[in-house]
Amino acid sequence: MSHSHHDHGIADVQEGRYEEARKVTLVGSAVDLLLGVAKIFVGVIGDSQALIADGIHSLSDLVTDGMVLFAVKHGSRAADDKHPYGHGRIETLTTIVLGVTLIVVALGIGWDAVLRMLHPELLMHPGWLALAVATVSIFAKEAIYHYTLRAAEKLGSNLLRANAWHSRSDAISSVIVVAGVLGSMGGLDYLDAVAAIGVALMVAKIGGELAWHSAQELIDSAMEPEQVAQVRAAIESIHGVKSLHLLRTRRMGSNGLVDVHLQVSPRLSVSEGHRISDRVRAEIMQQVSPITDVMVHIDAEDDERGTPSSNLPLRDDVQGWLDLAWTNEPAAQLIEDTVLHYLDGKIYVEVLLPLEKIHDLGEARAIAQRLSQAIASDDRIADVQVRFR
């Protein structure tokens, strides 16, 4: 599969993700707007501080819905020259801002409720109207929670998952409001303010968790252990992979990134090693859904234990040694190709000679022996193999 086809495929998937996330979030926004305005209005005329706090919570949902739409739109943009890994971190950053916003909202609600408890003359006395609106809110926000969470699971989006829980926090805070209103109606005036503090604590907890989890992502935390195990299984299923090490994963928004070192047979051609790495990349991306990019490094030997060949010179220098060692060998002029293998801290040399220039098998053996003996004193070269074609 060519990279251009692959890039188009990712772009199409990202576009589909954006459309779905946008639809889900817009539905949630409409509900948040209606509920927020209704709760604040009824809270004011129905005399319920907890309901007003809950209305502010609903309108904060509306603000975060807007942030989610912004993040999903810009986070799903394809990679470009300035952002070669895509824009997934926009989702991560927005989730942190969303979490901090919730904490600020919670502090405001809690502070107001504490002030009212310290000054009993400021306490409110809610009635049936407040109770009815809070009850409707519970069912509406729970429905939005399930609707958004389904989309979040389908798209593998932490941002949508965060927004779903934001909706559920509103549903739970409405349950607290119902309890507070019922208490106040029963003569326990301060229960409405206590309920408002309960709402504040819950909102702050969710905000803190969202911000913390996304901050982990910003410092490149690994993906979930189950997903890492799936990646490992996908790699090990490919024929030609002897072992794997240095398997690293990280999240970027809803995308997963992997890089891994694979050990293959040391005498494989470069093209076969590359073919194996292509197959590994495709298999991981096909089997583990959030992963959108895989970097595969092919090793001829396990470089975790050490790199014994790292001090050996490159071809230019090696060719110079060989030419010098074979100065007096006429057959060296006939060599068509030289292949070098760097293994165990030594260089293994293969040379290719044309068969039509060789008179018989005896001469072929003699040439091979002379080429090998000429460099026997060089302990950096382990072996010379002569092939004929």
C-alpha cells in the first residue's frame, strides 16, 4: 500500500470521526442550553440555590461542548509540514482546559453555598417547580451521557468520553439538587445549600480527573496494557520476526503511536527486512484500532544487550582494506559485487565473481582460498565467502 493511499485513508477516517463527534456534541449542546436556561430561571423564581448552581453547571457544559467541537475539528486535521505527527494533541490540551474549567466552576458554586450557610438569612426556600425541573434534568442528562459515551467508545475518543462524564456529572448533581430541594421543603432550610456544595465537590472531582489523565498523555504515557499486549501479539504473528524489544507506545489525542525494534535473520536482504517491517506495520494498524502510526526498526542482532559492531568502519574504509590486501590477486579485478555483514563485532564479506571467467572448479577453489588468506591477518574481518554466477 502506498503512503499516499494510506494518508488518504487516515484523512477519510479523521473526517468521519469529526462528523460523528460533531453530531453527538451538537445534540448535547442543544439539551445543555435548554436545561441551563430553564434551571437558572426556575432556580431564581422557585428560590433554589442548588438549582441555580446546577444551571450554571449545565451552561458550563455548553462552554465545554464548544471546546470539544473546536478540538475535534482541529485535532482531526491531517498531518502537515509543521505538525508531521498530526494535530491530536489539540484534543489532549482541550481536555485539560475542560477539566480546569470544571474545577473553577465548582469553586464558584461551593463558595456561594458556603457564604449562604454562614448567613442563614440568605438561604433559599425552593418548592415543587424546582423539584420538577431538577427531575427532568436527571433523565435528560443521563440520556445524553449514554448517547455521547457510545460515540466515544466507537471513535476511541478520550475527549468525547470526558464530555460524556461531564453530562453524567450534571445528572448526578441534579439528583443531589432533588435531595436538597426535598430537604428544604421538609423544613431543613440549609439542605439546599448543602446540596449545592455536594454538586461543587462532584464537579471538581471530575474536572481534576480529566485534567490529570490528559496531563499524563502530554508527557507521553504508554497506552493501556491490554492494547500493548495486542500490539505484541500482532508483531509476533508475522513470519520472519525472530524477536522484538524496545516496544514503546504513546497516545496523542484519540490516536495511538508505536515504535518497536524487531530482530530478523542476520543474513536477510535489506528489501526482505523492509518487507517484513511493512507487514508488521500494516498488521498492528489493522488489529489495534486506536493506532494510526507505527515506526519499525529492523535489527540483525539484539542491540539491547550491546552493540558490538558499532565501532566498525563503513564500506568505503572496508573496501580500501580489501583492495590493498588483494593488490597482487588478479581475480580481485573480476569482482562484480561485494556484500558486507556486520555481526558480533566482525565483518563477514561476500564477493561475487563471474563464472564464465573461471576455467574449472579447481581454479574457483584456489581463488576463494587466496582471497580469504590475503586478509586472514585482519581480525576485524571474520570471513570471506566467494560466490560465482
